Amino acid sequence: MRVATHSSIGRLKAIASKLKQLLGDKLAEKVTTATAKDAIAKWSESASTQSIKTYLGYLKLCWEWAKGKYHTADSNPWVECLDRAHSRGNEGQSRQQVKPFTIAELQAIIEGFKSHSHYSHYTEFIVFLSHSACRFGEAAGLRWKHLGEGYSTAWIGESISRGHQNKKGTKTGKSRTVKLSPSVRSMLADRFDRSSPQPDDLVFPSPKGLPINDHRFRARAWKTVLEDCQIEYRSPYKLRHSGASHALKNGANPIALAEQMGHSTRVLLSTYAHAIDRECLFVDIGQSQSS
């Protein structure tokens, strides 16, 4: 029998908490396919398509396991939802485009954290996420020993989920090196001078010196600051999407950007193609000149 890992247990707890929020006290045998579809539609407003697929995969397996034991419905209401999610993911043109934060919104969010009485501690963490397009867990797991000379690069090979170290390392299981902008280098240098950390210390710990818990951060600090800034809610993960989108609009090489983000070029282009300026790229040969 497979033993559940910290990350799996954390994910299952998060799913259970979300279902409680979406379904309330509805009994398992009362959860129909229609009910499940409505719940997933609401959930999709604050989660990526890939995350929804992952959650549905867990729900489908859990529901099958619980059949006959805990009075779940005879038919699995999550099966059709999962099939629909896979179908949407395979329909390239019907896929909803990522809505990145604008530059003005990113500036407002950073200022919102900086001026907040409770959450200003996270300001530089948000600056790093906005400028590096790293995943939340990768930035949370970054240690000082992972930074290159002059803070010009960051080695991304570890990550943290729900406050626990991810044994796989990064989401893809592969490490990479990200080049950092001058403003981020300056910020990191100042941060080092203020705290005088050890090489193994986290660059961006929580106020209590612990790894940042993404779930708690999103529910408390992130949601509060976005509401204060009157910015439409999008998850912190959209900082990564925003960084990629603005880089492409700024003329970044898609192949180089994919490498920096830990994506394949195919995935990057399928996700962010809309962000590339749609100008004519073909050489204008022109009409032949008459002699």
C-alpha cells in the first residue's frame, strides 16, 4: 500500500477544506454530477486548469475508495468533471487565456504590501516573485547559498509546499538557474546586509522564521492586500504568469524564457502565445523591379 507523503496529505486537507467551503454540509450521497460541476466552476475562478485537473484526480480516486464504506453516491460525480477538464485542456483555441496583472497593478500590489501594518514583511518576497517568474514554492524554498556572485543568479532546485520541503525538488523535478534583474540584485544585497544570514537560511522566511505556507499566505496576506488595492482577485501564482507575459511583450526570446521558467518551449507558447505582439514577422520581398 502506498504511503501518503507530506505534500499529498497537505493537498488532500486543502481539497477537503475547499469542498467544505463549496458544498457546505451536503451529505456525500447527495452530491450529484450537477452539484459537482457547479462546485468546480466556482473553484476554477481561483485555480488554474492544471490544478483543477489534479484536484479532480484526487477526488475521483477518493470517491471510488469510499464507495460502500462511507455512503458515497453509487455513481462517481467527479468522473465527468475530470473528463471535461481534460477535454478543455486539449482544445487549444477554447482554452481561457491567462489574465496577467498589469504593470500598474503589480506596482500597486508591491506598494500595498510595503505600506500594510501586518504584511509588510512579505514585500521583498512579492518583488522577487514579480521579477523572476518563479513558482511560489520555489521562491519560498530559496536559500542564500543558492544565490550566485553579486546576486546575479538564483539556482532553483528546491521548493516548499504548505510549509514542507518538496522531496521532488521543483514541480518538474529539474533544477535551473534564473538570471536576476539589477533591481532584484540590489534588493537581495540590502536584505543580506540587514539580516547577516547563514548560507542555509531561507531568503524569504515567514515573520516567525519558518517556511512560508502558501495556503495561509494566500488566504490572509494576499487576499487582504488585493482587496485593499481594489484589484480583481487572482492567485499569487498569477505573478508567474504576469512575469512571463510581460517578458514576452518586451521581446524576450521564448526559448530562453522557457528555460528560465522551467517550462518546455511547447508549454510556454501554448500558454502565453497571446502575449507575443502580433506583428507581421515575414520578410517583405517586394515586387520585382522592372528593368
